[in-house]
Amino acid sequence: MKTQHPSIVIRNGRVIDPASGHDGVADVYVSHGKIVGIGAAPAGFTAHETIDATDLIVAPGLVDLSARLGEPGGEHRQLLQSELAAAVAGGVTTLCTPPDTDPTLDEPSLVEMLRHRADMLGLARVMPLGALTRHLEGRELTEFAALRDAGCVAFSQADAPLIDTRVLYRAMQYAATYDIQIRLRPQDVRLGADGVAHDGQVATRLGLPPVPTVAETVAISTIVILMKDTGARVHLERVSSREGLEMVQAARSYGLKLTCDVSINHVHLADIDIGYFDSNMRLSPPLRGVSDRDAIQHALLDGTIDAICSDHTPVGNDEKLLPFGEARPGASSLELLLPLTLNWADHRHVPLTRALAKITCDPAGLIGIAAGKLAVGAAADLCVFDPKAAWRVTPDALRSQGKHTPFAGMELRGRVRYTLVDGRIAHQEPGAA
């Protein structure tokens, strides 16, 4: 439950605001849910709590464009509470949740209920994505305007197929009329039918049904053609191929309002990491070739990819501990988004302000919310982390109910010590003082 807003001073931290490029040691003052001072205390400020951030980084709370929370539908397992606890443990203060829940987020009352339940927990802020079609069946459009008024920030089919191009065309026309963003996973379901791995040497050697790259590029081609005709704003979710990224660049050269993100898993991994049928590597979209992974890393640097998301999809043992082709795709990654982004930045020699932008202000801008900034007057959604703290990824180290990740056993650097949401301490690492 929410508590009253305390006045907090965060002392001696390295303050990084990717939105402005600010990077320097300073004290941060928080009161009534806002940042009220950086460097110097405002007149009359009295701190109720003090956080010593010496040798720590103080950054905006992370903004995650895709994290599944299991509700509606998982109330009996308290999934919402566990996954939002995992979010703040990872420094994520705002997240978008896809509409493929049970029931689907296709009615305003369901959206309002989810937002209310999340708000009462006082953990991360939840921004629902409304279902593009009723029950995600791909036939009848939902009431975009009503769902937007209930709190949906964009509309998506999640991973559900939308085979009828006429429905997609009408959706874009409708969205363009109200200046609503549509988010689409680019995959032609017929070309990728029954596939479980990238169509390459690894899939051939292991005898796994393939998902060809053209399943992604054909879908992007259709989307781009319809965008030209309708003027719709479209965001591509989890682009996975070099060819797909090249098509995004070309579409932007035409002046189209096309943006895209990538899963943190695909920033680091390729199909060779499947090894000997490791079902933890069963993801959707599938891990592509090494050249695709390298293209993704380059596209993050040149701006083709607008943001990195966790693509958090917790999967239980009964659905994951199966043969590769039968295992449910997905991985728990809310708590790994920050350290894996730091890992990418370290290996590619990316300035920290630039790397953090991909998981703070840049995704916030994509969904049009005032988040991901560390400035006087901004909401006090903050992530205080130790960039040098090493820890090993194990099931016990994850707060999510989903314990499966492609990075199991890996040692990472970067540990969140405190997360503030709306000026309150939503997470404090044990031992942090």
C-alpha cells in the first residue's frame, strides 16, 4: 500500500540525466513526490530520510516498453505483486504491459481495474497496452478512444496473429484519426508457422523447425505500405533481424512515423547460444544469427533502434522444462535490463548517459509520458545503483515468479540499491543504508 511522501535527500551520488546529458556528483532533494533540488537544497527543506549514494549512480527510473505481469488472470498467484516487486528491484519505475492477459485488455473496466490494483501496491507505474482487436482474435477492432481514456498508452496485438490485412488497414485509419500509436510485432504467422528457431545452420544441425527472416521483413513491408496510405504512427516491437532494421531506416527516409525497439536478450545473444537444445534460449522472436545480433548492437548506436525493452515474460517450470520445440517462449528479465544494458555499454564503449537513455528517456518519449528524466520539478522516480557490484544470476537472486533466463549462471555487474517511485522508497537492497 502507498505511504505518505517523505522528504528525502540522496547525498554524494553521481547524478546522470540522459535527457539533458548532465553527469556529475551532486545531492538530490525529494519532497512531495517531486525532485525539488539538485546540488542545493530548496529554501526550508528538511530531510526525513537520507540516502548515502557515495560511489553510486543516481539515475532516472527505468522505463520498460514490454513486461508481462500475469494480470488480469494470475490473481490467485499474486503475480502482479511479485512482478512489480521484480520491476523495482531492477530499477524499473514505469512499464508497459501487453494486452494478452486473461481476460484480454479490450474493455475499459479491465484496464481501470489493472491500473487501480497496480496503483494500490505502490510499486512500479503500469501503463497498459490496449488490445488492437477484441479478444486479440484479429477480426473486430476495439474502441480505441474509450480504452485510451481508461489509461491505455498504445494498442497492440501482442504476439497474437493479425492475418486479415483489411483489419490492420482499418486499425491504422482509426488510429491516425485520433493520433494513437499502434504497436505491432512484425511476423508473418504463415511464413513462421510452427517455427521455433532462426532459419540458419543451428536450426538445420539441431533439426528444429525454422522461422525465416522473411517472416519479419514481409510483415514490415506490409506495415510500411499501409502507413504510407494512412499516415498512422506505428511502433515495431522487438525487431530481430539485420534486414528488418534496414527496412526501418528506409521507411524513415520516406518520412514515415515508424519507431522500433529490441529485446535486451537479442542485444547479447544469437542462435549459436542455443547450444544443445537449451530451452532457456527459446524466445519469441527467435534468436537470430550472429550478424543480426551485431546489426542490432550497431543500430542501437546509430539511432535506428529507439529503445531497449526487457520483454519480461515469466514462464514456470512446467512450461519451460520441456524439449526445446515444446517449451513456451519467454524469459524473466525485468531485473536484468539494467545490468545487461551496462554490459552492452561497457563492451561497445558507449557513454553511460547514452546507454541509459535507451532505457529511460527514449522509451518514455515513445509512449508520450513525462518520465525518464532527472530534473527539478520532475517526478521523483529514481534508480540508485552500484555499477561495479557483481552478482550471479540464479533463481534465488530473482524476485520474479519466473526463474528462467538465458543468462542463468552468468556474473553481471550493476546492482540496484534503491528505487524511488513517486518520491517513496519502493525498493531497498538488503544491507543498503
